[in-house]
Amino acid sequence: MSRTLTNSGRGHFHLLHKGKSIDDLIIQYMQANHIPGLALSITQAPYITRVVGYGLADTERKLLVASNTLFYIGQLSQVFTAVGILQLKQEGKLKLDGLITAYFSGLPQAWSSITIRHLLTHSSGLPSYKDEPFDCSKDYSFNDLIHSLTDKPLLFSPGSKMNPSASDYYILGKIIEKVSGLSYEEHVTKNQISRLGLKHTFFVSTVSSVNNELSKGSKPFKHSQFLNNANFINPSELAQGYVDKEGDFAATAALNWSASYADSGIVASAEDLGLWDIALAGGILLSDPEDRQFVYHPVSLSDGQIIPANCGWFFPGREGFMEIKGNIPGFSAFLGRFNDSTEPLGISLLTNKDGLPDLDLLARKILTAFEPKLGAPSEAAAWSETLQSPYSVTQTLNRVMKIIKRQGGTIFAQISHSDAATKAGRTLLPTEVLIVGNPAKGTQLMQTNPAFALDLPLRIMATEDETGQVWLSFTDPLSLAKEYGISAEQLPVLRQMSIGIHKICEKAISPLTLD
């Protein structure tokens, strides 16, 4: 009997995105964004089919990123907190529509209508305690943080809008403690970490107790005890976080537990995140199907408006796909899952570099190598990037324009190709283009090479495909410059422009309510 290795579908191993392997995609991304280290895990439930480390967890001590390397996961911690709240709901110990004033005394009158549901869905109107000049390495008390908010007005009436706030999940953590009688760490450990047998998931408050050779404090550091003690083989080591500083890496201070807590205080390996994600798909963490469906779907505001987010998750538009990003000093993280009954997929990306707004772009490219329908349907130019939008074509570009105008950018023109097609007696799916720019920065490109004028100002396009999915594409100045033989090192303004347009488009497709 002849045997043929699979070259498509489940089990396919020749995985490419536009001719690039997963390794190629990650290496290119790390080089472009100056990332010291990155960890990847891929889940194809019930399997974890790929766990890979790239680069350095610590540039000074030359620690490698490996399968057990620990990263601060930032706001990905919110999904653990949300599960903790829903577990208490399942036990009959709280109700999502219960008022938070039942758990805390002395709260401002303006907070009297805020419910647990409002906190879960980031629709409370509470300002984020991190919006202030905030040092994540300092120690704060809960009363200090609450006091910093009580003299400020709510951003909006509870339930009327959506705005991510660290305060929401900090307070949820305290509710878990009051209702369960356990500390936040004890409750999450008992009902999630221990239940799943996660060996490489900790808290900012407990990660220093992890047993590895680093705790021995020898300098200069060199691994040696693994030769005689099997416990030190493939160790759990906490990655050092970094920021860009004058063209080099600068190490960030350790995160303080009281500053992060239930909003961003969990530490984990990429593999453990994959295990947790698979468990969320069934009844191990949440036994009530109604609660799982609640987590898996967008929420409605008080006026009936659908917001493409819930419990920290964002729903970019593709049915069954959901994602969450984390960003704290020194670290960026991403968790995405595709709840397809035929091919459930998940991805975790953890890095020790902050300020990466577009890990979702990398993740989507990797997932598209496994499942092509997760990618944009049409080939875009090599110097462009494409994001999925949960909004209509017109809504998407209106959000882009609102952000650009607020930032003082220039919109030179708005073109509806579909309207033009109709006038010409032809049919075209909704397709609109913005021509945008910043003359002060764009002029620098043309001074370097006048031919840049052919591609400036920059373009941002929103289009709808045949399945009704909406895609937001934009010119990436860094990639465009490569076509002209110019690098970011030659012209530093390129990186500023690239980061700027990425952030504009990421914000435009986000669930954030834009006034």
C-alpha cells in the first residue's frame, strides 16, 4: 500500500504564508522591531503542535528563550480574572448584574450603578489608574489606587460606551477575594492553574520563588547545576524586559504585584497559555455552556450598540476568531483563538520588548499558514499590511479619519471606488481609499529620493470581500522604502511613520468607543 504524506489540511507540515515559512515571518518581525526574544506556541486542539523559542530572554546573561521561559503576559491576565469571576457565578456566589457597591463601602455616588458586568466588559466608565503618570515598578495599596480615581468624573455613563481600563479588572480581582475568601493568587491557582496542571504559570508576586540556577546569584552567570540535577534541565527562567533606547536595548525594572494584580499580574510560558486556551474551549474551566458563549461573543451596550469585545477579548470580524493583546513596560503579548469545529486553532506570542501594537498582524499571518480562510482574500502589495475590521467599510474609514484629525494629520482625499464603479455602470464590492500624510515627514522621504512622490501621500484602504468580511489595508513606510533601497537606519523618520500608521489603523479597528 502506498502512503502519501498530507500536503493540505490538518497535519500539513509545509506551512507557508505568501511563500514565507513561520520561522521566516518571525525572524523578519523580530529584526524589524528590534526584539531580543520571542516565544511561540500553536494549538490544534487537543494538541500543542508547536512550541518554539527565538532569541534571548536576557541579553546580558545570554539566557535563551526556550519552551519554559516565563514572560509577563500583561493584559492577557484579564482572561484569567474573567474566568475566575464566572466560576464564582457558576457557584451561585455572585451575579454579573450585581452592583459593586455591595462589595466596597465609601464609593462615590457616581459609581452606584456600576455592575460586575460593566467591569467585565470594560463599559464601567472608570478611568484607568494607569492613565496617570504611573510607575509599574512601585508599590501601591488598593486604597491608594481607588483614591486616585474617586475625585475624577466617570468617562461616560456605565453601560453606554466601551473603554479598556485597568481599574475594571483590578476591582474584579478584589471582588474575587471578597467572595471566595481566598487571595486572588490562591483562587486562580486552585481553580485554573492547578486544575490544568500548569507548571509554568505564576504571578508577579510568586515568580521570584521559581527554582532555577538564576536564584543562586552567581556572577558571571553560567549554567552548571543541570549537569548533576535534572530539575535544572530546561529551566523556567523569567525573561528580562526591554525598551528601545538610543538604538540599543535598555532593561526595564521588575513589575510590582500591587501595580499589576488582576489586570496584568500573571507570568506564564507560551506553552502554558496554549494549554489554558484549549481548556477554555470545553467545560474544564467553565462548565456552564452559557458562560462560555458569553465569553465567546461581543456585548451590547445600553443603547443596543454591539461592541466587538468582551472580557478582555477582541472580535475582529471573522466568525469564531477572538484575540487579546498585552503591553506593559518591557513586554508585549498576544493570544488568539479560532473556534472552528473542524480545525480549532490557537496561537500565543510572548516577547520581552514593549510597544508592539501589531503582534496581531504577525499572529494572523502565522495562523493563515495553517488555515487560509483566516487571511485576507486578495493579495496586497508587498509594501502594505492588512488588518481585519469588525466594522463596515464606511465606519472603518470614518474611525481612521477621526483618529488622524485628532492627531493633526492631513487627509488629502477620500475616494469611493465602488461609487465610481456604479456611476460607470459596473459593480464593485464596497471599496474606499483615504490619501493621508504628514507633509513634514513625507518631504524628508522625497528629499532622499524624489521618486517617492509616486507613492506619497500614503494610502489607507477599506474593502469588503465576497463573504462580507471587511479588511483595512495601509501602506507601510518601512516596507515601501525598501523598494527604493532605503533603510530605517538611513532615514530614522521611516520608523516613526511606520509605527504611527500602524497605531492609527490598530486603534481604528479596536473596540474602543470613539467620540
